[in-house]
Amino acid sequence: MTALLRTVLAALTAAFVSIVTPTASAAAAACATDPATPKRQLRAMWISSVANIDWPSRTGLSASAQQAEFRAWLDLAVAKRMNAVVVQVRPTADAFWPSPYEPWSQWLTGTQGGNPGYDPLAFMVTEAHARNLELHAWFNPYRIANHDDPTRLVSTHPARQNPSWRFAYGGKLYYNPGIPTVRDFIQDAIMDAVSRYDIDGVHLDDYFYPYPVSGESIPDAATYQQYGGSFSNIGDWRRNNVNLLVRELDQRIHAAKPHVSFGISPFGIWRNSGTDPLGSRTSGLQSYDAIYADSRQWVKQGWVDYIAPQIYWHIGFSTAAYEVLTAWWSDVVRDTGVQLVVGQAAYRAGASGQDAAWQDPAELSDHLTDNRKHPEIVGDVYFSAKDVKADRIGAITRLVNSHYTKPALLPARGSAAAPAAPAITSATQVTGGVQLAWTGSGTSYAVYRVAGSPSAADPCFFADARNLITTTRKTSFTDTTASGTQTYYVTALNRTHQESAPSAGRVASGGSAFSVVVDNAGSGFTASANWGTSTYSAQLHGTDYRFADPVAASDPAWFQAAIPSAGSYRVEVWYPANSGYNSATPYIVAASGGNQTVTVDQRSGGGAWRGIGTFSLNAGTYNVVGVSRWTSTTGYVIADAVRITKV
């Protein structure tokens, strides 16, 4: 679909909506929204398979071990309130599915062509959708191998059987982008996955023509002579070769499955303004010239649904400042119908050898704050999964706590009609919350919760994500955080995320009627003079937190609460995490049958509520939870806050 057609369709759709629902549109436009809780935002991480960067963690794992690892990556994405993953399924001209075109990937079994014993792509799609995560299949178009010895390829490899299709450069093997047969083959290999699997997107990364290697020239002069046609210079011809792949792949994907999104994550700089007045105020490598990737052209021609430039530099970086490039890319996509997503360098945050800016836990979070200046930016993708998990210096935790406190719907694509509004069939108080059920015709659903029992649904309830509590592909949900009287609404979403009108509201009373938070700065906290006070960590709850060295004596810091009635209560703790804190901090819970101790590793998982269990508590006002200093492990023990909720 061309950029012009996308723009026209968007304008017609907006005009139609304003005609048929002027009152609702006017009301929604008047709603005060919170930029920290956007209703729609792509939140994803790259899961790299090449060289076993992320998954599988190593070659030769059993099928069950590979699957367990992948489920853990998806669970991490859910825990960070992400809504998509971008998984590398064709890293080196091979496949993570039984492809009739290319061999099984060596990164699965250690042997190229080795059958892993299951269909990884089918498994990945099923598991992602079970968690209502989109799965974008990531293909590297031209790379054959990270070595230049074709005899190391499996004998049936197309690049080995067709030597004229390939060239060696910089110690690696590549398919020659200038050969039409090669371009068709690459597209066929990708389209096999598109046609056979229920993927949500096709994703290409930044590897087109190889990145320059000093002292070497790309060996495609003969190909240029054969296919160069009317191109007066080889650079323009190479760019056209890449453009043809992008344009034709876009057409083929949408002809086969219109709902599948096509996106590319190019190198962050197209051209510098010193070279081209249309370029950015940067002075780094130019992908247009170095790897023949005319990423600006792809956007302007509407050959992609989204563009995800890898803006892997910090704010204020003299060569390529983050804020300069977000502004430039926003200007490029404006009014094209192409969505802008930012590739974020999670791998730099807190990593040794990186610039000082990347040692600041706020750097990545500040990137998302900068994004708010540009409505064209609809989300972020983080490289890569292992760095999201590592959460060095608490950078990811800080980002999530500042920007991902609520779920988010994915940005809508295209102009498909929204589904009909669903109908809530029940909202029942059960042990531990409120159980909802509904009927509807959506691919997925969004559940909203509003305190009290309003007489009618206000459009402002749904203007941002402040009332959004979950998204799901199921038609039921148990709200475990309900308290008091609540009204629920459910909307239906189709495959491209157009949202229906809300259901009629359904009032539910009860849920977890009692919940109390006790902070170390509050009157319910007591500790001896051996406990210091600190504001060092940005992950703190409230204004500060307490710390103490471990000793062979309890000397607990206590959190007192008024428990209204005997029963079962969920206990959660909050603490800032640090690699130097204690790995086995004892939490004491004054349960009705006697004190129970739970140890918590305070080196990780901080800056969020962390459940330590459900306990039977007596009624009354007393010290309910304590943090003991009696542990044989080293590092400060931390006392910050506890939350006690009746279940």
C-alpha cells in the first residue's frame, strides 16, 4: 500500500468517524490524558538466535529445554508489560521451521540441517499468542554465514549448490543482492513462513549490503555489468536492488495476509545533513551510502508498515544525539501512514566500557520521556532480551516503573472495521478477587475497571490506559487487585487492533476489601539505631529506605499494621535492588500459627512489589512483617515497604 493511499484512507476514516459519532469524538478529544499511561504503544524486545545471543542459550539443548527457555523469555516480556516479541527465525540463510527452501539452523542443534525434533516457529507463535503477545518473525535477508568457507555449509544449502549466488566479504558469506534470482529466492523463503504460520509481523534488521570493511571492495562488479542496466553508478544500482526486495516483499506479504505487519529496523542514521540537506544533524556512518539502505525512501513510498531505526546513542551524544534523531525520524514519517518505533540499546545500559551517560540508570527512561514530544513515535523495541533480563543498574526496572505502569494496546494498523462490542455475562466475587466472563467476536479483549458505579460509561474512561487492567485472548479474567465496588467494561479488538465500543458496564462489589501499605517512613515502622537511612537507589518506595549490615542476631525492622479480621492475607515486599545487597534477606511474618521466615534475594527484582506468600494472620494491631539482620550472606539487608492484602 502506498503512502498516499494510506494517508487518504486515514483521512477518510477520520472523517467518517467524525460524522457518525460527533458527540463521542468531541468528548474523547476533551479528555485529559496522562502521557505516562498511553493507551496504545508497541513494547517489544528482540530475541536473537544468531550465535545463541538470547535463545536458545546454547546449541544442543533438548526440545523441552529449548521450549522452557523460550517460555521464560515470553514471561519476562509479560512481567515488563510488553505486548510483542521480535524473534530471529532466519539468522544465517537457515530456518527455525521446517523450510523447503533452507536448512534447519545450526543455532538449534549445533549442526546445520539438524532436526530439533519439533517445529520451533509453530511453538513460538502458540506460546506468544497464549500470552496475548504479538510475534514478529525476524529474518536476516542476505547473510549466509559468519565465516567465508562454503564447504562448512551443509551440502544441500542453496548457497553451496549455487556458487554464483554468493560472495565473500569481510570474512563472511553473503547472498548477492544484485541477482534477481537471489532476490526471488529470499522472498520465497520468507513467504513460506508467512503463508504457513500465524505470525503477526515480518521484520528485517539492518543488514543489507555488508557494513564496510577497510581495504576491501564488495565483489559485485560483474553482477553490475550484467544487471546494472541504465544505472550510471554502482551505488544507485545497489540501493535499487535493496529497494526492490523491500517493495516486492511488502507487496507479497500483504497480498497473502493483509493483517501481517511489515517492518524494518535500519541503522539509525540515513544520511548526515552535511552530506544531504534532507539528512539529520549527525556526523556518523550513513546507511544510505555505506550499506545502500535508503530507509527514508521506504517510508516515503509506504513500502513498510513501521520503521524501527536503531537509535543506539545517548541523549546529547555529539556524533548522533538521541533527541536529534527522534525528531528527524518523526519528521520523516509524518503524514505517511508509516508508524515509527524506536530501537533502544538496552545492551549499553550499565555495561562496562560504555560512555558515562550509559552508567546513569535514568538514560533509557529519559529516552521514552523524549519520545513523548513526538506523537509519531508509537513504541520501542529493546536489544536484546538478555539485556532486558540483566537489568544492569536497574535501568529496565526504572523504565518500567516510569513508563509501563499500565498495560497498553498495540497501535492499530490499517483501516479494518472494529468488532462489535462484547457483553459481560458475569462479574462474580470469588476468593482472591472478581471473576469476569464475557462473550464477543474479537481476536483479543481489553478489560477496564473504574471505581464505584457510574451511571454511564464516560468516553474519558477509555482515553488512556489509566483504567486498563489487562488484555487477553480469552473471554474470562480474574481481577486479583479489586477493592470495594468496581465497574468493569470490556472492549474487543480485531487482528489489526481496531477497538470496539465498550460493553455495558458491570458492577462488582467486594474483591479484596482490605489492603494496606506500610512504608519505612510511616508511623507503623520501627527499627533500632543500627539501621541507617538512604536515598541512594532510584528504586526506593516513598522518600527513603533503611539498611543494615548482616549480623548473627535478629535485630529486626518491623512493619506494624491493623489487621481487621482473622484470615488469609497476601504479603508483598518492596525494596531497591543492588548487586551489592544481600542475597538471602530474611523476612519474618507473624502468622497465626507462629512466625514464618522467607528469604529474598535483594540483589535483583527491586523497585516493584514482590510477593513472598499468603499467610494466615490474626486480627489486631501488631508487628506483622519484619526484616531480620540474621543471615550468613554478605551485603546490606534492606527494609523499605510492605503491602498486606486480604484474599
